[in-house]
Amino acid sequence: MRAKITSGILIMANYSTNEFKQGLKVLLEGDPCSIVENEFVKPGKGQAFNRVKLKNLMTGRVWERTFKSGESLEGADVMDTDMEYLYNDGEFWHFMATDGSFEQHAADAKAVGDTVKWLKEQEVYIVTLFNGAPIAITPPNHIDLLVAETDPGLKGDTAQGGSKPATMASGAVVQVPLFIEEGEMLKIDTRNGKYISRA
Amino acid sequence: MALSIGARIELWASKKAAIRAFFAARTVQEVSVPCVMPAPVTDPYIDVPQAIAPDGRLLGYLQSSPEYAMKRLLAQGAGDIYCLTPAWRIDEVGRRHRGEFTLLEWYRAGFDGAALRAETSALLQILLQCPPADEISYRDAFLQHLGFCPFQASDAEIAAALHQHLNYSDPLSRTGALQWLCAAVVEPQLGAQRPVFLTHYPLDQAALARGCVHQGFPCADRFELFYHGVELANGYHELIDPIEQRHRFEADLAQRQREGLPQVPMDEALLEALPKMPDCAGIALGLDRVVMLAAQADSLEAISLFSHP
């Protein structure tokens, strides 16, 4: 990200449409957005334009916008930081940076969103900070979780298909094979919510 | 499945060889033209690189097409000619755009738009093993894909379509809005089964084409070719009236001034040549995109010999 520090104040750069690369963070209508796609279109005669898909990082919604080629947007001060989940105080979820700074941040329910069901103490998450405050929490792709509740396992049924719901200690409900018992540690894919294996 | 460098070289070489054989059989002769020209196109939305001497002198402009140079040859009695040449545009980079690309441009004396479209279709069938090209007028394409007539729709109707299809609400000229809607909504749907010529553009999008009347509306005898939604070529029944051409150049320069775009010189040599030019039709075909389609790729990346730019 091109930014410069002037007497302690972070000045964000402007980015022109031809710099809109996937993942670039920009401000649109005050919200931080991540560029998803940028298609340059030039009519045979006439002014070129860019059709841009941007993911609003506050809402998760994808916006489709058209810009005249050469128009620019202000960069957004957005940073992805690895942080360990500490605890929930009833209102906020607390995270601590793993880079040795021990910097702590409190995320509200909006920032935590659906990730709440994958939260496990001491696990490391990606905390997205906008102007220094958490706006999104992303779980690791694979996470080991304890089975808190499920119907009793069926002995001997280790090969055939068939599954049952299991509630993990973090709150997520995952379809697991019939032989899984309460108290077992399982490896789950958080992107699709699917069981991978015993941990 | 990326093509190896060997496969890319072979693909390009085979298409160039097929083009040269096609024109040799029709006694159209190959010419080379200067890459650096004294004036660029005046089109406000085409910018080209400049050639600058070490001491800062402007040597000229890298051409965005060999058109002006070829027309000067036509005016001197060159006859039927074609040219395979690099061309340049600034800030046009994307899946289907490169700052430097290859154009095949040719001119046919005595041809009108229809005759040149037929010849272009014949060449494309050889290059892409595709069916013969269809054609649809600009007006019919708008009626079919956007539901309004580009000549008769109200400004409000066009603005509403722009908002609906492009989520764009800032002010844009009527012509600009039609150009965007054409490029974003109409063109991607053209040529799904067979190549299609889009013909008879509104007169204010004539560029260097002569005017005509079509379906009762004043049009430009200009056409573009599309296949699988990709623009491949742009052709004209050429304007040979120097007074009308000077007016268009001046209108372009006035628009550049209004919009704060760089001023450029007019190509006086072209204006001088126009009255001596034969009645003819000409077309520029983007060879990179043809090779891209031949490779069944959807990005120029897949067939370029050199990575970006």
C-alpha cells in the first residue's frame, strides 16, 4: 500500500482505475472495500471505462460499479493482522496480536459476524483493522474443535456413508460420520463448514 | 492449459502466413508504413506515446493505426494495399487490451461497406474456421438487446438504462451513454454462434467513415466485427471529403479543449491527400484478438509472446 507518514498522520494515496488490482483496499461512499474484479472496456469510439466489482468490507456485500478510466478512489487504511482470540466479555470479543506487540483489540458482534461459531481461545485469526478498529474476523481454513454434543456413535460403521449433526464446542453445527463420539477432537474446514477428519 | 512459447509462435506465424496468402491471391499488395508519424489521431479518447529525441525534441507520435499513412499512399495511386503493423495506445490495458498490439489494415478501391464486409468474412473463415458473418444494424441491435431505439429514445430513457445496466448515475453525454451501453450490454452478446458485423453507427460516431441514411436515420457507413462478444475489426466506407474531415478534426480538438485533454496537431498531409483518394473501403483487424480466439482463450495473456505490456 502506498501511504506516507507526515508528522504522525497517515495520508492515504489515491488509486487510479488502472491501478485497481485484486485485493486493493479503497474507500467508496466512506466504506472500505476490496477490489474483487476490474474489467477495462474501451468502446470502438468513445471514452474508456472500467467495470469494477468491490467487496464492501463492512457489510460483505459485493458492489458493481462503473468508473471512467483514469478516475481514482482514495486508498483505505485496512490491515489484516494475525491475532489470538482471548475471551468474550458479554459484549466484545477480545483479540491480541501475535507479532510480539501484545496489542489488543475488541471486536463487536458486527465485526465478528458468522465467525463467532468458529471462535476458540488461543486460536489465531485474521483480524481486519480499518482505521485501527476491527471490522472483520476471518478464521483459519482448518481448525481443530471438540465435539460438545452429538448422538451416540454407531460401532463398526466406519466405512459406509451416512452422517449426523454434531455441535462443536465453539457452537458450530457440523455434519460428521456416524462413528464420531462426544469429546473427540475433529478437524473442520471453516470455508464450507465440512468435517475433514479426526484431529 | 497455457500454450508453450513454441505453440504461440507457430499460431502467430500460421495466421500471418494465411493472411499473406489470402491477399496474394487477390492481388492486394503488402506495404510497410512509418511507426512514427508527424500527427496522431485527433480522437479525444485515443492517446499514443510520443517519440522524443535525447535533446527533448518531439520526433513524432507512435501510430494508433496505419490509417493516415496508408491513405496517403492510396492518394498517390497505390491501389489495393494491406499492412501488418504494430500499433500503440496509452493506458489501454486489460484482458483484451495491450499498449502495443498488431493490426491488419487493408483498403480496397471501388469497394463499398458491404463488399468489404464480405471479404472480411471470407478472411475470418480462413483464420478461425468459423461460419460466414451475419450483420445487424446498430439500431436493431439496441432494439433487440436494450429495448430502445438509439436515435429516438429520450435522454431520460438512455440515462435509466445506463443506471440499470452499469450502475452509473453521473452525467454523461447522450453519445457517451450510447457508447457505454453498446460496449457493456450489446457487444458481449454479439457473435455467439457466428461472427456479426454491427453496422450503421450514429453519424456522430463516424470517425473517418462517410455518412449515409439507413432505416430513415442519418448514419455513418462504419461497421465493427464481433465474434464471441469480442470486437475484432472496425471498417469504413471511407470519407474522402477534406472539408468534412477538417470539420471532424476541429470538433475533436474542440472537445479535447473542453475536457482539458492534451491538444495535438491535425495531420495536414492526410487532409491534403483525401481529395485524391479513390472511392474505397478500409478496415483494421486486431490480430492479437483473432489469435486469442483461434487459441480458444479469453485473455491476450494466453497468446502473447511477451508478458505484460
